[in-house]
Amino acid sequence: MIDKRRHSNASHAASSELRLADILSRDDVPEDVKQRVRALEGSVGKLQSSLNETLAQVRRLSEAVQQKERRQNRLEKQLIYNRKSGLPNHVVMDGDIHSILEEAEQSPTAKSVTVIIVGLDERYDNIKQTTEAGISEWLLYRTAERLREQLPSNGRLYHTRDHEFVMLVINLGPPASVADFARRVVKEVSRPMQFPDYSLAVGCVCGVACYPEHARSKRMLLRSADIALTAAVKRQRAVMIYDPEMGHEVIEKMELQNNIIRALEEQAISEIDKQFELYFQPLVEIDDIKSGIIDYHTVGAEALIRWKHPTRGMVAPARFIPLAEETGLIVPIGYWALFNATAELETWLGTRLERLFVTVNLSPRQFKDDYLLENISRVLRRNHIDPSQLKLEVTENSVMDDPDDSIRKIQAIHEMGIQISIDDFGTGYSSLNYLKRFPISTIKLDKSFIEDVLINSNTQGIVRAILSMAESMGISVVAEGIETYEQASYLYQQGCRCIQGYYFQRPMTLQAFRAAALSSAEVEI
């Protein structure tokens, strides 16, 4: 229709121009009429030009509006769809769950709504960190396709986080059917994905929660599924269906985390109400063993963090240390311990205790901290000690997690004059080629070897090999976890003289350690 009008207008303009030209060429037309015709001709031309410009502006405006609409549509799609998988995101999911639960509440027949959170495991993170971006994005896209294939006709699928998908299914069935379905999902996602020259595989775990059994609101349903997912990861299970006990564990964990934060805050502002305290467990060197009597002297101590909560009492390290490591709170706790241990060392100067060393643990999280070297240097400037009196202890696994970075950090610490000790030695997967590159002074023989060293010939062979290797490399060995005379005697006979364990001394307060270290000791059978 528009094209016809344009053609009609153009034809009309052309015929008008012909008629005006005829009038101007005729001799019988008076001059004043010709002048008026010429004026009219100019007006028509201006009008036509103005009309053309107006039409061009309309076209430009129309194109701009269309472009804006296209951009708006793209933005809206980006807001509600995941770019990598093409699936709707959490915005759509929230609205869908809300409306589905509302409908289920009002339905005259019973309806169940199952939420399954599918979380990709650490293999996806490893692939993402070690390969180009396109590969990890392709894995996400293929995972989304596999999940679509498993989705029932009454289900919906969302991509809510980089490594998490959510499946929403109505009337999936009883718990056994739900668990079977989730296990099929895990099996399907975990199949290797083929590339032209190789294949890659990522695993996943599922956290499941159902309406109305586990929750009746959108927020609580998603929270319950997320708690189940966390439990699946923690317990190394492929599928976990929500149980109220899981909720209690999460609440307890959150309360404990908040208590740690409050304790750190009080530690920073109060000199009286300090909840964290350093205990010291002596490290002793055996001088001789005769007639069932062990002669020894104290050579140092390991500084250990203890937490005395105002209402909980003494909180076991096994309860709060792993949580602090997981949440990153171990980093400020660790630096607090380092500062206070070196401050105590400074007070020993000029006393009989100044010959002793103190060992401070660096947690895996703290060892990876970008500010580790800077903070150690700052502590040495604040507390004026002989750096050789300080030993920093790192676990074997945390060192081997990134050997090259570990070598750099350990070398820098060594250049500060501080000794390095490798804890839990023999339990990890360290390469001797790497180990000899570390300027370490001590390795600690893990207590798991001590427990059966008297009855297990394989353990005895490992212990002898470690002691022989350490001697050849000029590294001292500390045996930890000694609880009996027989264990101490056996290790002494094998050439290990430095001992730590409950048989000699338990961790004790600073005041008790000072008193014990200043006195000679004998331990009888």
C-alpha cells in the first residue's frame, strides 16, 4: 500500500510539472499569468522538498525506534536468560516457583513440587581455571542439553549460577522415585563429553527438597534444597534429600561462625574479655633412656589456639578450626596467633627461656594468602625477636597444592631467618624432587604412623625410610602424637630424639608452660 501511494505521488508531481511547463511555453498566455505560474512552481517544489525531508525523518525515527526495541529485547533476554546455556535464570525461576506454589495451595487435589539443585563438582572449576573460556562454556551448554533431555514434560529447568542448575518438577512421585530420578540425572551429567581429540567429564551432586513435605514457601523450599546440596558435597554423596536435621546442622554452623566473628572483634578491642588464647605444648628432646626412665629436656613449644566461649565453654579445635578454614576466618585468627606467639618470644629474651623456639601453624588458607609475606615481615618488625627462634609449620598437602608458589614463599620466609617445618609428613603426595627444593629445617612425622608403629612392619619400614631420608638431607624430625613409653623408646632407638605428645606434656596455658620449661623432668613407665 505504501509503495502504491509513493508511486501515485511521484506520477502526480511529474504530470503537474508537464502541465506547468506547457503553460509557460505558450505565447497566448499573458506574462502576469506566467509569473504567477512560476511562483506556484517554486512553491510546489519547496513543498515537495519539505515533504521528502519529512518522510526521511519519519523513516529515520522508525528505524531508531525499531533499534531501541531490539536492544530492549536483547537486554530483557540477558536479564532473564543465562548467556552460556540459554536457559532462564533465577529471576524467571523465582516467579515460576511462586506461581506454582500458589496454584498448588489452592488446588483441590494434592500436588507435590520437587526442587532439585544440580551442582557441578570441582572438576568443572579445574577445567575453567586451566583451559580457555570456550571449553568451560561449551561444557555448561552440553550439561544444559543433557538436563533438558532428562526433564519430564511437567518440569522446568533453570541456570541460576555459573556451576548450578535448578530442576523444578510437579508431581514427580514419592521419595524413592525422586531419588531414582536425581540419580539418573547425576549419571547422565557425569558421562564424558567428546572433543575432537579428547574427552572431558564433570561430575555433579543433587540437593533435593519437596513441597509440601519439607517447605511450603518459595524461600524455604530453595533453602532446603540448598542445604541438602551442601550436605551432599560434605558427605560425598551423589544425591541428598532434605532432612530437618540438616537444617539444624546449618543453623549450628552459622551460629558458630557468628560467634567466631564476635570473638575476633572482642579480641581486637578488649584487653580483658579475650576468648581466644594460646596454649603451648612442649617439644622435648630425649637425652637418654635407662631402666625404664626417659631423661629429656624441653627445646621448644607448639603454639595452639584455644577458644573459651563465654557460654559454650571450651570449644574443641576440631569443631571451630575446620569452619574457620572453610569461611576464611582462619586467616585473621592465624595472624593473631602469630603476633601473640612472637610477642611471647620477645619476653623470653634475657631469661632461661630464650634458648627455646616456638612453632606456629600456618593454615592452608593462610599459606595461600597474598599478604602472607608482608604480614610476617610486619610481625617481625613489631616484635623484636631472633627470627631463628620462630618456626612456621605448614602441612604437606598445602605446600604441594602449588609447588612453585610454595617454593617462592618458603624461600622468602627462609631468607627472613625463620625456620620452616612440614606438618603431617608422610600423609600427602609430595614429590621428593620438590621436597629437596624447599629450604625446610624440620618435618613432623604424622601421628597416624605412631599409632601402629610397634605392631605394623610396613609402618616401621616407612618410619625408618623417612628418618634415613631426613638425615641424608640434613633435616630434623619431630615425632608427634607420642602417648606411650614404648612408642618413645622405639623412636629413640631408630634415631628420632625430638618428641611431642601427651605422654610427655599436654597443651597448657602460657603460665604452666613457663613453669614446666624452667624445671627438669623425668618420665617413668
